[in-house]
Amino acid sequence: MKTITATELNDILASHKLWLDGKGGKRANLEKAYLEGANLKDANLENANLYGANLELANLEKANLYGANLVEANLYGANLYGANLERANLKKANLEYASLELANLVEANLYGANLVEANLYGANLENANLEGANLENANLEGANLEGANITCTILEKKVEKQPEVSPCKVENVEGTRQALEKLAKEHGMKIDSISLSFI
């Protein structure tokens, strides 16, 4: 894992901005970069490559990560308050204890992501892919899950009990929808549309 200094990071962000503006520059490539605790508040990392990057405890408040590649990135405890993660690829990313309050996760790919104890208060997860994600003890109060794929997703309230897992194999679609709506209501959520795969 490569350590990136503050100066190097600023240079990468400046070059990335030029690239986004069509004025030369270079797309930010922070693959497997060591950025633990980095201050990236308000940073523009649209379509940046952060594959496998270590962003543990990083400050990404209101950062623009639209379409960014965050596959297998470590965002443990990161601050993503109000961040734009629309269409970002967070497949198998670690977001344990991360703050995603009011974050935009529309159409984000969170397949197999770890969201244990994450704060998703008021987050927009419309049409997001949460298949196989672990949301155990996550705060989903006020979150929008309209059209989200929650197949095989682990959902659990903040009480001592076994995790509740959304169905992977569905035989009674209507009954399953009612069960999921009941579960969502317990979490303070509303599900208007559910995508379930048949296996």
C-alpha cells in the first residue's frame, strides 16, 4: 500500500480537476493508496480510482465521489456526511462505523459491503444495490430505499437477537413483500419497490 503525502494528494486532486474540466490533467489514481485520516472534505473525486484504498477515519464530508471506484476500499469510521456517492462502486467496501448521514447513494453498488454500525440517517439509497450487504445495527432512520435491491441483505435492529436476513430464494413474492415492509417499518423506513432475484 502506497503512502500519499498531503502535498502529493493536493497535486493529484489539482490534476484530477483539470481532467474533469477537459483541460488536460490526469484522472486521480489512488488505487491501494494509504490515506488513513486524510482530510478530503469537499474534495472532487468524481470518477476517481480508489480501488482498495485505505481511507480509514478519513474526512470525506460533502466530497464528490460520483461514479468513483471504491471497490474493496477501507472506509472504516470515515466521515461521509452529505457526500455524493451516486453511481459509485463500493462493492465489498468496508464502511463499518462510517457516517453516511444525508449521503447520496443513488444507484450506488454496495454489493457485499460491510455497513455494520454505519450511520445512514436520511441517506438516499434509491435504486442502490445492497445485495449481500451487512447492515447489522446500522442506523437507517429516514433513509430512502425506494427501488433498492436488498436481496440477501442482513438487516437487524439495535437489539440483542439474531440478524434478520432478507430472502435469497422467494416462493411467495407477495408474502415476502409484506414481511419486508414490516421489517422496514421497524427500522423507520418505507420500501416502495423491491428487486428480488429468483434462484
